[in-house]
Amino acid sequence: MDDLSKEEIEFSKSLQDLRFLIADASSGRRSIRKLLSHFRVKANLIEVADTAADAVRLLQEKRPHIVFADDSIGEDGAALGLVETHARSLESERLRVFFLMTARESNAMVTGAAVENVDSVLVKPYTFDVLSHQFHRVLTEKINPTPYADAVQAGKALLERGQYQEAIEAFREAMRLDPRPALACSYLGAAFEAQGEMDQAEEAYLEGLASNPVHFRCLGGLLDCLLRKNEIERAYEVGRKIVEHHVVPMKRVPDMIRLSVLNHKFEDVLGFFGYSDALARADKGASIYLAAGLVVCGLYFLQRRDLPGATDAFRKADVVAQGNPKVQKRILMALVSAGLEGEVNSYAAKLPPELKNCPEVRIAELRRLAQNSSPAKVVERARELVRNGIKDKEVYALLLEKSKQIALSDALLEGLFQDAVRDFPQERAYFENALGASGRNKG
């Protein structure tokens, strides 16, 4: 292994002035050290980080050209987060390479890597020969790029500096150098988007997809473009193609949930429940977004009288919400409104008193009572709510309507009406309507 071939000797010479960083706290970093030693990289050009924080510091201080980062360093997403720091630290240099090492199934990692500009994913366990071959191939392509790759890289540098028109010209030149220029098309679309030229961006992404129908960057760019153009149905179809052919990155999940809901594809929302653990670790806000989507899904199933589907959606929403009171309140109100007494009692039992007795839930209970009980019971409950300070215009409206039905005297009805108008003066017409055209003596 110590004997290098003629080709490897020439390759090792190209590494002499490059700086390296190994961000890996595991024993796997020995394989990388062995690799670099094989290609005669000087020890003083190699930095090692045991934590993500150390890696960030070394990226900023030492500005390494080549980074090996294990996905186990730091919390979920920390390794991919180093890519942006690496790019910022070397803005003025053309050569930068990022290797991501992982022991997990490669599909999800490859998708994440594509999003974050990772140059290569090294899936463990790997042999020295595999590691050496991949390292040699990627670095050779970076050091001696094809004309197409060189043109794309030049366009990317212009794009990063905000020189959008120059970048557009560079990407168009790159497209003439390769019969399948999907990558160049994806960056061309991004340059047009940055200038707000959405129709041209869409055309660029579609041109890339013509040569590679499942190109991840083109699909993602087209999805963003259609969302900005508010073309919800087409955006959903593009999103479905991403789901079918790639692992959806966590930051994409909220968009996919929203598109599923807006297009009434509620069964799709249930499918995103499988992302809940990863979402909780990566983005608390996205978890709440998923929980809210599952509640909407449950409401849809209730409308279809699919009670098992509804309760399953609400159960999953509760799991994802992890005690979020807003989501829990929506679930309880939905169960109350549907008249699912058993489910209401079971779910409410685990909630704090201030949540299950909150005004919104009590009003939902009154609304349900008005559908299934006598006017007298509704009047009694509505009066109780008002006495307890829950003075809502709907409560007053039901109180007036049901009081008229039980033939309450005109004087008492007028008193209730005046109370309602005093608390909600802007709703006078609404309360008159609740009483009916001849419901009160206006003289």
C-alpha cells in the first residue's frame, strides 16, 4: 500500500499545499488518516475535530480545502450544517471538497447531500480500496474538471457573489458543453429565481428535467418556483415526484404537508407521520406544522364519517405535538364537535383542567348540545357559561334563539338581548337575527 503508482504519485503532488479537516469523534477517523498518509499528505496540514463546535472553529481559523465529516458528529444535521461554514470560509478559493461519512442507509443521506452541496457520501463500512478510489476520483474531478464541470463551477461562484446575469451566461455556456445538462439547468433556474424571473426559472428547471426527469435539484427548484407562483396543483404533482424518487429533506416537509392539505390529499399527510421523530430533532416548528396538518386530516375524515381514520389522525397529531396546548385544544374541540363522547372523555382525562375547561372547548360543547338536546338544556348551559365569564357572541346567539323556543317572556328576552348588545355592540344585527324578525318588541 505504501508504494504509489505513477498516477498516484502525480495525484499526491497535487495535494501538497492543500489543508484537510477530519470532523469525526469515532474510530473511523483512523481510516481517513491512513488514506491521507498513503497519499503523503503532510501531518501539519491535517486538523482533527471531535465535536461540531470544534469543526466550526477550525473551518473558520484554518480554512481547510478538504473536509471529511462523519454524520454522527453533533446532533442530527450538524455534519451537513458544516457545509455552509466550509463554503463561507473558502469563498475566494475555487477548490473546496466536502466528504460526508455515514453508517446509515445511503438514500436519505444522498438526498441531504445533494441539497447541501456535499461532493461525495462515503457509506461505511468501506474498504481502503473503495475509500482510496472515491477520494482519488472526486479530487481529480475537482482539480482537473471537465469543461462542463468547470463552467458550472464558474457559474456557481458568480451566483454566490450575486452576479446573477453573469451567472446566467455561464450556466448557458455550460449547457452547451453537455448533452444532459440538468445540473447546469438547476443553477440557471436558481439564478433566474434570484432575480424574480419566475417564468424563465420554470423553463430552466423543465429543460433540466427533460434530460433527467428525476433530477433532485431541478425538481426542488421547480417546486419552489411553482410555490412562489402559487400554482398549488402543479406544485403538488412535483412534490409527489420528489416523494416517489427521493427521501424528502426535513426542511421540505412543511411545504409537502401544506400542498397535501390544499389539494385535499389528506392520506398523504398521514404518510408524513413517519418523519415525526426526525422533525422533532431537527425543527420543533415543523413538528407543530405536521401536527396541525394531521388535525386537519382528522377533520376531513370526520366529514366523511370515517371515525377510525379520524381518531387515528388525531392520535398521531397528539404524538407529534408532544403536549403543545394549541394542538391538543384543536383535537379536543374536534372530538367534542363530532359528538365522540367516549373519545372525548378518554382524551380529556390526560389534559390539564385549564385546557379541557377553556372557553373554546366549552363553547364547542354548547354547540354540540344545541344539535342534540332540548332547548331548555341549551339555555341552562348557555346561562352557566355567561355567569362564568364566557361571554361569546355565539353563546349569546344560542341563548337568545333557544330562549325564544321555550317561550321566555318578551321582557326577559329583551333583557338577554340588551346584555348581548352591551357586550358585543357591533353584533346587534346578528343577535336580532338569532331572535328572528318578530322575536322582540322594538318599540
